[in-house]
Amino acid sequence: MAPGPAGHTPVFERRPTGGGAAGGAAEKTAAEKVVALTFDADMTADQGNRAKAGERFDNPELIALLRRLKVPSTVFMTGRWAEEYPAQAKGIGTDGLFEVANHSYSHYAFTADCYGLPVVAKDAMTRDVERAFSAFRQAGVRNVVPYFRFPGGCYDDAALRALGPANVTAVQWDVVSGDAFATDAGAVAEQVLDGVRPGSLVVMHCTRSAAPVTAEAISRIVPELRKRGYRFVKVSELMEG
């Protein structure tokens, strides 16, 4: 996508038929039975000790399930996650089924008052995004797209202006799966199935400690959406229409 007004980072989100952030592409995808499943690989810069103690911020079972079900997906990965799980990051990022987008390096917020997350200083925002891309390169991730998801989805005009030099497109969503800290896979599946519309962008997670029932929910969501005539696409395809 072209830069926004005054060099601001553009924002892509699903819109109803008749208009959208990506113009004709958004209108087209909003009229087709396509849906993009996106998975956030969250890990903050200070969670290394928890990982060493055995907490799992990865979810290889979920990735394996997506492969078995042949579901094209976009993984929004933090740089810290790529450093903690370089083999998995490389495996995801060299598999044509997936594309890897930027979810910041540290999973710190880009605005104040964002779900209690620590906040990145304004003058460090671009460096934080670039540091994540660097971590991807170090891990051997190749299928990288220039998209960015704000931690918590929180942003303001100042953040969009600050990230202009990073040359990324911010990606939001219209369906919240509710898988974060959920314990009922059926409820997560129901929430996604109730919310999906043609052209929807679904946000989910691929971190076992924070989203332990996501794989089970996906095993219900994917067959049902296919039964309803939906086709799964990556965010890049959703943007292109």
C-alpha cells in the first residue's frame, strides 16, 4: 500500500462492500467468501527467564495442524519470539503456506494505556520494528511481508507518523477470536464462526502459554468455514483482492 497522508503508515482493515483502505481490492474481497486467519507469535523482551523455566511461547502443534489442513496463514511474529525459537521461525518463514509479518521486537505498546503493556518511546518505534525484521533475517526467515501489527492493536496518529520511515502497512482485524487466555475451545470457535464475513481478518495467537486451546478451536473452525464455502487466504492476497 502507498504511504498514508503526510508519510503516515497506512492501515489496512476489513471494510464493508463499497469502500475500504485498499480501494477496489478491499471492495472485491469484501464481496468474496475469503477469510484471512492471522496468528500472533507474542513474546516480550523480558520473558526470556520464563521461557528458560519451561513456559512455552510457541505452538508447534498449531502450525502442524495448519499444514495438515492446508490453511494459508499470516503469522505476525515478534523479533523476540524469532530469537527464542529460531528453528521454528525459519520453518514457518520458509514454508510457502505461510507469510511472516512484523509484530514489533518486544511486544511493547506504541501508545499509552494499551492493556498494561510497557510503552515504546516515540523515537525508538522505527528501530523496534527494524530490530524485529533483523531478527527474522538472523533466523533465516524468507517469506517476510512488509506488514506490521501494533501490539494490542493500539495506535494513534503519533505512532503512524513515527513508523512512516519503516515502510510498513499496519494490519488490523475485524474478528477477535477471544483465544487469548481462553480455556474453552468451543467458545473460541463459536466466536470466530459467528463473526466471520466475506473478506474478514481474524486475529488469533500461536503461543501455548497464553492461548492453549487455539489448535483445538482451529480444528473446528476450518472445516465449518469450508463447508460454508469460504476459502482461506494470506493477508497479502486479501490486500491484492
